[in-house]
Amino acid sequence: MNTKTSSNTNIQVFYHILEMQQDIERIHDLEVMLHRQQITKLDYTSILDIKNVRHRLQKIYARIMIVSYMHKAFPNSEVCYTHGNLGEPLIFGPGNMQVSVSHSNNIVAVAFSQVDIGLDIEEPTRLLPGVFSNYTKYEKNDVLNSNDIVYEFMRLWTCKEALLKKEKVGLKHGLQNSEIKILDTRTAINYRGTIKTIIYSQKIENYCLSLALDYDFASQDIIISKYI
């Protein structure tokens, strides 16, 4: 794993590009994690029940990256991964580490921070009319006036999803409850009437990745690495 851990770094993101032929090897890795009590038996069986190879690998690689990072950051410590009622990742281990997971098609990404964080990654392939209709007038104008309409549409989508993940409220609260506003050169979200969240977006391997946090941060505080 190609990682860099620093006490001065607030946010670390790792991503991996899936290869379908790795399925059997990764199932073995899952069995090892279960044997070491790094994942629960329920988590293990639920992943094996997934018939779609891509979806199964997305789940497995998320756990591999989480467990691997935690053991590098906190050597000789016990770590166990599970998830909450909304499917949000939970880590039982040292450091009060917060984690957010996202995947889209052939990419999986995981973000780590000492504070609440939300991560979303999507492949900008087309504008979805049903989703776009829920965007605010301000957001629609931003998308339609951009140089890349599809990418900007998806960037705003990932910003909203990252926010909802950070708030741990799920999509049931509706993406229309959050409006994206650009403040200075940063993207902030007006969530239920108050500007409260700072968003960082970046293009990764032709995917759009967005992070949501409750405090402002410098871009050098974010380290994005490819998991190999």
C-alpha cells in the first residue's frame, strides 16, 4: 500500500481501481480479516452473498484499505470494521478515527479524518433529468453556464452526497435540502438555511471526488493516494 501518514495531515484519501479477475484473491483477504476479527461474521457473510462481482469487490476493497491504513497509523492495535444503521462505516479501534467510503463503477475511495467527514465519488457520464429537476435555480444556472455541464452536474451531486454522509442522515432527507454556494474560491453548502460545510472537489481518474467537513482547511492538508 502506497500511503503517507503525517501528524500534520488532517485528511487522507485512498482510492483503488478494481480489476474483476482479483475476486478470488480478495475473498481470501476477506477470510483473513474475519480470522483476525477485523470484520464481523455478519459483515463477512453479507459480502459473500453479493452476486455481482464488481459490487462484491467494492465492499472488500473498502475494508482492505480501512484495516490496512489503521494498522499503519496505529501499529499493534486491534481494529474492527463494521457499519451503522444507515450503512455508514464504523471503526472500533484507537485514535477516534472517522471514515467515509464511496464507490462508483470501477473505483473505490476511503477518507480518514479526526473529525466528521463525508466522501462521495461518481463517474460523470450523463446529466440525470430527474435529479437535475431537484437542483435549485442557483445550481441549475451554475451547471448550464459551466464549460463541462455533465461534470459540473455531477460535482454538485457529489458535494450534496458528501454532506449527507457527513451529517449521517442518509438520502431520505433529500438532496434538495442542501444548496451549493461558492464562497471565495471554496465551495460551501447552505444546509437547511445555514452555511455550515466546506467542500473540496477534485477530479481523480476521470471521476469526481468531493469531501465535506465542518471547518475550513488548506488543500495541502489533503493527501490523496492510489492504493496498489
